Amino acid sequence: MQNLLILKKYLFTGFLLLILTETYGQNNAITLNRWSFKSIQDKRWLKAQVPGSVYTDLIHHQIIKDPFYSDEEKNVQWVDTCTWVYQTEFPSNPNWLKQQQVDLVFEGLDTYASIYLNDQYLGATDNMFRTWTFPVKKYLFQNRKNILKVVFDPASKMTKQKADKIFPLIYPDHPRVHTRKAAYQFGWDWGPTLIGSGIWKPVTLIAYDKTSPLETLQQTRDAQYQAWTPEITHHQNLDSIGRSFHFEKNEKPIYMLGANWIPLTPFPGNTTRADYRKWLMLAKEANMNLLRVWGGGIYESDDFYELCDSLGIYVWQDFMFACAMYPADQNMLTNIKEEVRQQVMRLRHHPCIILWCGNNEIDEAWKNWGWQNAYGLHGKDSVKIAEDYKRLFEDSLRSWIKVWDPKRAYVSGSPEIGWGHPESFNQGDSHYWGVWWGLQDWEEFKTHTGRFVSEYGMQSLSDDAVWKKYLQPHEITQDHPSFRWHQKANQGFEKLNHYIDRYMLDSNQRKKLSLEDYVYVSQCMQSYILENIIQVHRKNSPKNMGTLLWQLNDVWPAVSWSIANVDVTPKLAWYAVKRAYSGLTTNQISPKEVKWKNPELKIISVDENLLCIESKESALFVTIIPSVGSYRFSDNGFSMKAGEVRCIEIRRLDESKTKTEFRLKNWYDIISQ
């Protein structure tokens, strides 16, 4: 019974060694986790963390500074110009050679790697999202230590070489399309450019006679999948409006409330199960029932899906393609097919997954973003790229899913139609970015809410505490270049300030704000707009059957669309979303349109679990700010009526015993300056 409990606990969490030890004995399976690394030009080996990343290894040895800090991202771009070598040694074992087969299993190599065992070349890899297995019995030494070496070529160099081979034909909008590597690492409008390389998942040596333990693991997953009947199903039905996009639970429509999920860090090999749990609990506490794993990131680890299973959070799973046109030549298709096969077979037994989606915004981009003119794609070049899209997303992926996971639906891309087209509001899912990118008022959603809004959002700044951690004191101003470096969206501050000026303050007031107050105002604005948009979406049910805001999380300290900070602390918008997803309704009046009086807020009592506040006048965006420590409140950034006493549950998340003082902030503090 004890062995069974161990097996059930670890079978689907990626800890392959524990399974192997239970089944095959300690001597026939080892995880290789004592590694060293160096640049190929260097002589000195340094200790490495595996799983991990070359960036985190360099930070650990103080060779580079943390790229999250200030504008240090600029100073680490040389990392992806180097060839990096990772090496480990392990003793010989006579028991291995008694087995028929010995395999070396790399669950994840990022990305272009050449593998050598005892100076014998085993092979090369070119896909971050695949597991790579090499038979190594004939290369193992019998009476001396074995040396395993992995050599990583720079991804940017390899990507450029592939793009140069087909020039002047250009696949928009970045050479990264030629590489099966997480797209966001090449830079995005909410994150840094940290391309990097490394061993980002476990490495295991296994010896066996007849059946590989990997096959045994897959057989167990397959049995679980075959015994499973989907509770949630996806539907697109023709009706009097157009074509729906909704989910049903046990054949009854269910309204989906959720967010888009991006990777938790630029260095996914360092993400732990505890990290996933913190973020998923944040989603659960905000009353979310669906997360969309966005296609520019990674297929998350088994921990993520197992936790979603246990928490009752559904997953819309994109394949890893986003915002670019991908080649579909035979070599690329073969590589992608194996990637998809491995990922679907790894994940399909998880009940949390309710939809496979081919890509993010590629069809919309091709039809609406002007790439044909920007890249000179006309005639046969344009036809070829369009045909590659169809071959990959409408034909190949669809047929593969029918074979490997016939129990789930597949859609070729999201959204179905771009937000600039009226039919997008009546057909399929929609990404509505007229609010933000189009500088439209949030009220546009009253006439522009689609059948299922799978992206929309509003920016805000990370908390003041985040900037104090990652900026030097003299950099903590609105206009300092190091602070502004953390805004990656095109014309991001101009758009952010447009919405602040439209709904919150006039521009002269805004320009005089300290960074702390700028943070507060931006978060009040984000929370006001998101809360109202969500209410509009929900009022449009049953025409609209889902709202997934962009985005739940941050990948670094940023000015972005996230509703929580990189350290898993909620922004004010997280509380607003929590209220809106619970069904609470709020006043839609713009804060700029009301003359507010001093509410004379007062904390009248506080203990370990409860803080009570009294307000003499109506108050807006009442915010509790702790002096130290990490806290979660039952509500924050809320409104109060004149004469109201409100008690807020408080929960300390860190283990510090330092006494905390609480202070209050509200909208009157800003407008009275």
C-alpha cells in the first residue's frame, strides 16, 4: 500500500526517478543533477543548477546582474551570443550493462544542443518542447566515470541562419518562427528579451530489459484517459446571430470566467510546484474557472495541470505558436508533429484541459496587420505563406488531434475574426482591443461584446514595493529611463496616460504625481475599467458565454496588463475582478465626474485576522497598505458609503514576525493634492 501511495503521488508530476526507483530499483535509474557549466571559450567550470537556465547560473555566480533590476536587461544580451557547455560526471555501474537497454532521457533542452557521452556524439536537438531519448549502453564505461557533455549553440544565431537560407522570402514578423523555442523569450510587449539556453527539465539515465519505464508511464496515462468521460465540452452552433462559442458542463451551458496565463518567469526551468500553487490559488480566489495557456509561452509542467485538476480550474491549451507566420516545410512539420504528439499524449489524461487551440492571433495578423506590404509578400510568396498556415493549423494539427485526443475539440486559432470586423462580435471567440490599442472608451463593450471574449485588458503599474525592490532610489520617478524601460508596449505610456486622463485625472495633475501615486492611480483606473467591462460581458449572457481578461500574471517587474505583480501579490484590479466574477455590481460613473469630499477614514480596530474601517463620507478606492510583509485581504480598493463601517479579513502570507502597521489610501488623497 505504501508503494502504491508513492506511485499515485508522483506518477503525473514529472518526478520520473521516483517512479523508476519503485519499479526498477535504485541502481537502474538515476537523475543527473550535479552539473557544471562554462562558455566554450573558458577553461574554468562553474557549478550549475539543473533544471535551470544559463541566465540564472550566471546570476548565481555574479557574472551578470539580475536582468529584472533597473535596465540591466540591456547588459545581458551578450549571453545569447555565446556557446555554452554543460557537463556532468557519473560513476560506472555494472548493473546497467546487464540490462538490454540503457537510455539517456532529456525531458527538455533549450534549444540547439549537441550531446556527447564519453566524447562520443549522440545527436543534436532543435526543439525546446520535446523530450529527447538516446540509447547509450554501448558508450558507457565499465570501470571508470562517465562524462556527459551538452553544448548549446546560440538560439538567435541558429534562427538567423535558418531565416537567411530562404531570404528574400520572409516569414513575418520575426526569425524566431524558424525555431521551436518559447516565443516570449525573444521579447514581448509585456516582457524582456532574454533568449538564453540551458537544460530546463530533468535528465535521467534508465536501464531496463524489455519495456521502457517511459512506455509504462504512458500506458498508465493512456488507461486513465480511456476511462475518462469529458465533463466539459466545447460547442460552436449556428443561431440567429451568427455562430456561438461556448462550453457545456454535462450538456448544460456554463459561463466561463477567467484570464490568460503567460509563463511565470523568463526562466521556466526554475518554476516550482509551489510557484504554480501560489498563482493558481490566486486565480481560484478571484472566482476564475478557466485559464487560457497562451501560445507564445510554454506547455506548462505536469505540476500545473495536476493542480488545475485538483482546484477545479479548466484549461484552454494553445499550442506554442503566436503572432507570426510559421513555415510548414516537411522538416518543420516532422519536428512539430513529434512535439504535438508528445505534448498531447503527456497531457490528455488531465480532465482540466477542455480545448486545444492551434495558435494565438496568427490568422488575424495575416489578414489585418499589413504584413504583406511590410515584408513585400505578394503573388506566389504570399500564397506560399498562406498555404503553410492552412497546412499546419487547419489540416495537420486538426488531423493529429483527431488521432491522439478525439475526446476534445480543436480550434485552429484564436480569435476567429479580428477585432476590427463587425462579424467578430457575432461569430466565434474574439480578442477585443479597441479598448487600449484603439484608444476607445470602455463603454464600447456595450455594443462590441463578442460571443466569447478571450482577450481584452487594461494596463497598470506594478506595486510601489516592486519598484523599490528593482529600481535604485533615484530611479523611482515617472520619467526616469530605468523605470520606463519596464514598459515594453508600443506607445504604452501614451495609451496608459490616455485612459488616466479620460477617466481619472486631468493631465496636469497626473504629471505631478510621485511614482507611488502614479502606481495607485494606474491601478485604480485598471480596476475601474476591468470591473465595468466584466459587468457588461456578463449582462450580455447568453449571447456572450465567456470573459478571459489579459492577463493574470507578470513575467517580470513591469508596466503591463497583469492583475497581479511578479511576486504574486494582487494589484487592485485583482480585487475588482474578484468582485465582478462573484456577480457583484458597481457604480459605472467615472471617478473624474464626481466631486469627492474628505472621507476622514479611520482604522477603528485591527487584530491578526480582521481590520475595521470607518468612513464619514463616501470614499472611493479605499486601499489598505501594510508597512511590511505580504498580505491578502478579503477586499481592497473598494468603495464605502458615508457613515459606513466595513471589516476586512486579513491574512499574512509571509512568515516574518515583524509587526505590521496599516495605513489607508483613498481617491480623495489624490485629487486633494
